[in-house]
Amino acid sequence: MLKAATSRKPVTFFDVLRYAAGYWRRQPRKLAVVLTLLATAALLETYLPTALSNFLGAIRQERPHDEIIFALSIFLGGYFIHVLIQSAAYLIYNVFETHIFKQVLDDSFSYLYHLPERFFVNTFAGSLISKISRARQKIETFEDRILLSMFSTSLILIGTMGFLALRFPMLALIMLGYLIFL
């Protein structure tokens, strides 16, 4: 970790991804569970507007009371399951991330422990702790953006594009063009 901080070569996105993935591979089951739960929550999130539309359509078309209640229960049930799945994903992710932080700190201090005394003569201890702390914070931000934000958002966009392609192909093409431009 400190090697990258002292070198002059700029660190790229893929360097950070490779570094983080090294820690992700140490907990493959937790990562798989988190990604599966996030994917399920994202797919449910793409279905919720359809369920709400069905409920509102039943009201607008003045369907029988039982059909309206059924459509409402589908929407509310889907929303409740979505919230439960997403909450479970975040809880497991917090445990996953906490273990990664511990491993990063352990690896950093192990690396420092094996450095020669001369290194510590020329380097302030507070500076080292500050660098390790900043690196941990940056890894946290990176993981949150990749695993929680980008992964879920990508799946929601793909699900939405699939839904639009089935019901409104022209709108799906327009949205695809917009996403490519964006």
C-alpha cells in the first residue's frame, strides 16, 4: 500500500479496482451474497413502477374492490420485500466491509513492521497513521461507489431498458441513445 503512495506514477481506476478486488476475493461468499441481494433488490425496484401502475390502473378503470386490493397488495408486498432485501444486503455489506478494513490495517501495519529502522528515522509516525487512515477512507468510498451505487444503478438501468424494450421499443432506443451519449 505504501509503495503506491511513494511512487510518482499516477494510480489509475483499474489499479484501485485490482487492489480492492484482492481483498474482495478473501471473502467470496459474503461478496456473492451481497451482490445477489443487491441484484434482487434492483430487479424488484424495476418492477415496482409496473406494480404501482397496475394498482392505479385498477382504480382508474373502476375494477372490483377485490382486484384493487390485490393490485395494492402486490405493490406494497413488492415494496416491503424490496426494502427487506436491500436492508439485508446493507447489513451483510457492513460486515464484509468491516473485515476488509481490518485486513487493510493488518496488512499495512505488517508492511510497516518489516521496514528498516532508517525508514522510521526519516518519517513521522503521525504521517504514517494519517496515510493509512486516508487510504482506508478512500477504499471505503471506492467500494461504496462500485458495489452499492454503480452495481445497483447499472442493474436498474438494464432492467428498465429491458422493460421498455418489451413495451415501448422506440422509447428504449431513445433511452439507449441518451445513455450512450451520457
